[in-house]
Amino acid sequence: MDRAAIDKLARELATLRHLGQRAVVVTSGAVTAGVAAISPGIHRSADPVTLQALASVGQHRLMRVYDDAFEAAGLLAGQVLLAPIDFAYRPRYLHARETLDRLLELGVVPIVNENDAIADDEIRFGDNDRLSALVAHLMRAELLVILTDTAGLFSADPRLEDEATFIEQVIEIDHELEQAAGGPGTDSARGGMASKLAAAQIAAWSGVRTVIAFAGRPEVLIDAVHGEPGVGTVFLPHARSLPARKLWIAFALAPAGRITVDAGARRALVERGTSLLAAGVVGVEGGFSADEAVEICGPDGSVFAKGIAHVPASRAGEWQGRRTADLPPDLPREVVHRDDLVLLADR
């Protein structure tokens, strides 16, 4: 762990506190701290149970570093362990918000991390960039700052291309930007710029402005809060925001399959906000089970929605194109219910 970097973060958070700003920190590092404690030779690609054990060893070591840095800056830290699943169910969602709000009222800076010691799916598929965006939505934040080892987003990987140009502002995240973000970063981190871009997208759908900036820049948090030009890549929020559960479906669940619908079903989903019925299904891909996430494609093959299937792939394929009145009594009326469906057509 880079203690100097955490000391710098603590000092800047203390400055924000004096300026009347409230902040929540989302941090990585539990597994890495566990690796350092047990065996630096263990690779992060170890099996999930080993990663859970490493997280258990590393979590309190990580918090010890934060606690020391915060105490030196005149701050008090409070640990909160979350996972994306906590945003799927409203009672858990509201309880998490109440806890974080009370910590802030007490003058405590909440430090959030994924509950890696017991949530193996989050270790394998989650990352703290996405978690930070979900926390920003949870807390109705005005700003999400993602600190990294580059100045922000570039047109290409600046480590590989000398002509890569810095992107100062993003209004809409498109395929070209996703390509520029590339894949995962170093072995010691779960995600590179691609996961940070995904987090910015979640925040945009939450109505939250995002800045991706260089952690080593002097006063980076203060400049980001004040909107200083050039502090990093700024992502503007969407005018329309999604509720927490639909954010979870859209961005925190990996799709287990794909359903293709006809033009009439696409219009009904997009224009009238209906549920997806078997009559509109023309194709099923993947071996998804009921209650797993699926992408929904139009006749041209482009994904325009995502949702949680109410029927497994085998039965969805068996009864595709059939009227609701013709379905067997044990089959749910909706392939994907509208409450579990998120439109991404204008993304």
C-alpha cells in the first residue's frame, strides 16, 4: 500500500471538510494487502476461496493505514462493507443509505469496500469503480471522483501510442470511447480504464457528474469539486436518471444470454414500457436460468435493453412466438417483466 498516497488523500479530504463538503471514500486494496502479508508470490488469479482468505487478512490492515492517515489529518474513519447486490433490494439499499448518512452526520468519513471475504462473485466479476458509482447514486452525490494513475481518458492508450490525446469532457459514452478505454490495467488491480468508463456511465445514468483524474495531482479533489479546467476527464450526467435496482440490472449483472425480439415487441418495450411476452420473442441464445440477466436485441441484432428473465432459456425458446393464451399454466406470463427491464436504446 502506498501510504504517502493515502496520507495525501486524507489531507485533501480534511480540506474539503473545512470547505463544508461531505465525502464518502470507496477503496480497493484488501486482497492486495492480504497478498503482501501472507505471500507476495501469490497471484491475483488464485482461486476464489484463496482470494476470500486474502481479503479477510488484508481488510483490517488496509483500514489500519487509513485510520492512521485520517487521524493525522484530524478525521475519523468508519468502515462499511458493501457489494453490488446490496443495491438490488430496497430494504438493504435504504439501510445502507441510513448508515452512511448517520456516519456523515457524526462527522465520520465512511470508507467503503466490497465485502470480498464472503462475496466471491464480486471478487471475480465486481470492481470498486462500479461500486463507487452505485454509492454515488445511493448517497445522491453531486460528484464522483475516480482517482487513478493517469490524467484521465485519452483517445488511445498513452503508454502505447505517442499521439494519444487527452479527452477533457465527455457528453455521451459511445462505442468509440469504449474502444479507447481498452481492457483491464495492471495485475494488482481488478479493472483499468474500461471499468472506470463503465463507472462514469453508471454515474451519468444516476444524474451524477464524474471526474476521472490523476491521484498524484496536487489538490486534485479540491479542484474537481470546484470544477477547475483540466483537472481530469469530466463526464456530464444524463437528464434522465435510473432507479437503483435498474442501475444494478443494467450495469452490475453480467448477462447470461440474449433474447431477440421482433419489431413490434421492440416498439412496445420502448414506446409503451410493456413487459416482454413470448409472442414477441424470435430467438434465444445462451443457457440462462430464470432470474438471470439477459440482453434484449432488436431485429437488427443491436442490444437495446437488458433485464432479468422470468423463464429459463430452454422454455423461452420452446414457447417463443406463442400467444399468452397458448402458454402452459406453469409458465410465467412475462419472459421479462417491465419492472425488471432497463431500456438502453438511448444510451
